[in-house]
Amino acid sequence: METIADCGNGVYYYIDSEREAEKVFGTDIFSTLYTVAKDVKLQLTFNTEYIDAYRLVGYENRVLANEDFENDNKDAGDLGAGHSVTVCYEVVFKEDVSIEDGDLVIGLDVRYKQPNGEKSMLEQYSFTKEIITETPSDDLKFICAVIETSMIIHRSKYIGEITLENVKETLNGLTLSDVYRKEFRSLINKLIN
């Protein structure tokens, strides 16, 4: 399905319940019908003065070669109205290195075309020490729980000591107001029991 969707710049969904069908054809339909940016590419630059190692988590089948970032003929993902994308990296900071306020930690380049355009535009962002937090938000904790679950299911070599019980504990500590997040927690509980 992914290959077919890619050929037509489309999307695909796995619908396994009435609730999922309602989400796809009700709540999310406009993000599919109205493209606001096409061939969107992200390129992150990690400051090796502070960062020892990093790896992209997920999207392995979407990685572009460095030289393809500026190539307007290289196809990339489209973004629809109200659509958002979460990209996660595991980052290992160097030990005994002090990051000062204002020091560049990560650079982000975003290249995209207007819906009817053929020439891409570039936007650049810089992230400093302020992105580093010792107290992650509930949103970040939820994203990490989803990633950890995926790593467990796929038997990732990076999983370390994490178990579904750890994921359950994290989810039970969160206030989940979204019905889909609650459903995810319910799925984790079913996997454990």
C-alpha cells in the first residue's frame, strides 16, 4: 500500500475499527485533501562539540542522501492542512561538556515547495541549550512510550532494559485526555495481560 500511495503522492491507512474510520474520513480528511507543502525535506545538523552520537528513530525507509536534500527533482513527503509530523532522534550528549545559554546545539533546515511550485524554498532554524530539559512534557513521554513499544515489538538492538511493564508504568503516570492515547494505553495493558 505504501508503494502505491508513494507513486501517486497519496496516503494509506490501516482501518481496523469504526473509530479509526471516523478519524480518517472525518477528523483527518482535510489534511489529506488539501496539500499546503509538497516535497518537504528535513535536515538536522548536530553540533559534535556537544553531541557524541545520534540516530534517527523510525523513517528508515524515508532517509535521503545528503546530496538529495537540495535536489528539487527528488520526491519527498507532502504535508496537508492541519497535518503535523513528529520526527524523533536518540541523542547522546558528551560527558563533562558544559553547554552555555545561546550555544548552538542543533540546526534544522526545512526545504519544501508550494503546492503548485517546482522550485523549493529553504527555511533554517537554530536550537540552543533551551531545548534540553530534565522534565519532559506528557506529550514527549507519550511519544517515547510509543517508540519504546515499537522497539520492543520489532526486537530492536537498541531497546536495552526497557519492557512493556516500563511503558505501562509511564502511561499510567500520564493524564491522557485524547481518546486515541487512551486506546494505546489499553492496547499495552492487553499485551501485558
